Amino acid sequence: MATGCPPLLRQQWRSHRIMAQARTRLAAALSMARDRVGTRTGLLVLPVVGFELVVFAGALGYLLRMSFYASTPDGLYQPGTWTVTNYTQLLTDSYLQGRLLFSLQLGAVVTAITLVVGFIYAYAAWRASGRFRAVLLGAVLVELLISIVIKVYAWVPLLAPNGTFNSLLVGSGLAESPVALLGNGVGVVIGLVYSMLPYVVLAVYAVLTSLDWSHVEAARDLGASRPRSVLEVVVPQAVPGLLAGGITAFSWSTVAFAAPSILGSPSERTVASEAGRFVNTTFDWPRAAALGIEAVVVVVLVIGLAVALVRRFGPADTTEGVL
């Protein structure tokens, strides 16, 4: 700076330079702190990643190898063999492909119902306060602690011809005789929706807690009705939670085993039921493995297609943090 400037200007210039240097040093310190936190976070995730690689990827790799073993009539499989016969027989078996198609349809129906019911439940818990919110969320968490087999068996006395639901329907005059709710697709869907509901509720509720309620109030001030304000403001913001919960519900319900076996009939057998038959009855483990690999591939492809459609036509940044 020129030496002929007044002392006051020189002092101001020095102050601005010191403040600029301080801001530069603060930004550098914050950047280093973020890098350190990112590094530490990555180190904390390493054990989880290693566990997943060993348990999930390792098991899937073993299943893939098993699917290429040759079957044998007097044992489980022929060690050391390689064949694609299991896949060719699987792809040309109309019955098994029909079971796969049924499994996908079952997963789609269960996911659709669970998303609607789960969103309503999560919205109610989000708008509730105090003890009522604690009760709503506590009920979901308690349901997660119960074994899925116990949860499915609990529906048997409720859905039976002389069970609770039919007693209420006949006693109230809504039905003249007991309605078939057990041993068919209705019972299977009910059991699966009940089992998948907590995962959708918690995923949607976690997203809704970050939503500013003033946006909904602004929409209503502009003339939107209550249902319209929810559909146009809340639902788009809840799409990431709906997507995460829908992926979980579809993945699990498509390959469900307990609910179709306990609440359904032979017509509701899924790919998991058929794989269990190959393992426990016919002892054809390679064919069961091939069926499992096919189910995994198809489910992943369907989920990938759904995510791509949501990313293409849904709100911006919908899939961020999900996939």
C-alpha cells in the first residue's frame, strides 16, 4: 500500500488483510478437520464392510459355486464338477418359472399395500406428540423384536374360520358365514404386510422428521386442502423413505418362506418354498442353489429398474443416500 495514505486507511487495510488471512486459515483448518472426520468414519465402517463381505458376499459366492455342481441321485452333489445343466433345466421348467412370476407378483402386491399403510402410520406418528407418539413408535419397535415365525403363527387363530376376525364379521352381520382368510393368498398377504410394515414405517418416519411443517401450512394458506397439501408437499419429500422401505419390503416378501408355508396353500408356494423342497425333500442342492441365484438376479434387476424410474421421473435427489 502506498506510504502516502493516511494512517487510518493503512490501519483499515491491515485489519482487512488480517481478517482475510484468518478466514483462509479457518477454511483450511475446517477442510483438514473434515478430511480427518471422513478418514475416521471410513475406518469405523471397515469392520462392517468386512463383515458383509465375509457373511453376505461369501455366502452368495458359495451359493453360486453350488449352482454349478452336478446333481447325483444318491447324494447332494458331485464335488469338483462344473455344469450349467441346473440353469438350463431351471429356465425350461414352466412350473418353476411360474412360481418365480407368482413370487414377483406377491412381492409387488405386498410392497404396494405396505407403502400405503406404512406412510399413513409414519405420518400419524410424525404429527403425534408426547405419549401417543411414543406408543406408535414403540409398537413398531416391539414388533421388530418378535421372530417372524411367531408373528406369522399368531395370525392363524385370528384368520381361522372360527377365529377372531370371522367371529367379528359374523357377529356384526357383515358376513353370513365365515370368510376364507386362511389357506389362501389373502392370509399370505396379511402376514407379509404385517411383517414388512415396521421397515417402511421407520424409513418414512426418519425422512419426515427432517420436513419443515411450515411448508405444509404455506400450501394450506394458499388454498390447498389437507389431502392435497399432504400429497403435493409431504409425499414428494417422503419418497426417499418410501423407496428404501419399498426395496426392503419387495426383497423380503418376494422370497418369503414362512408366511406362504403357514398361512397359504400349495398355490401360494414361492421360489423360497421350492428351494426348500429341493434341499429337504429331493436333496437336489445344486438345483436349489440355481433357483436361489435366479431369484436374487431377478429381484436385483426389478429393484434397479424401480430405482431408475424414480430417479428419472421422481423429485430431484430422491435416490441420494439410498443407492
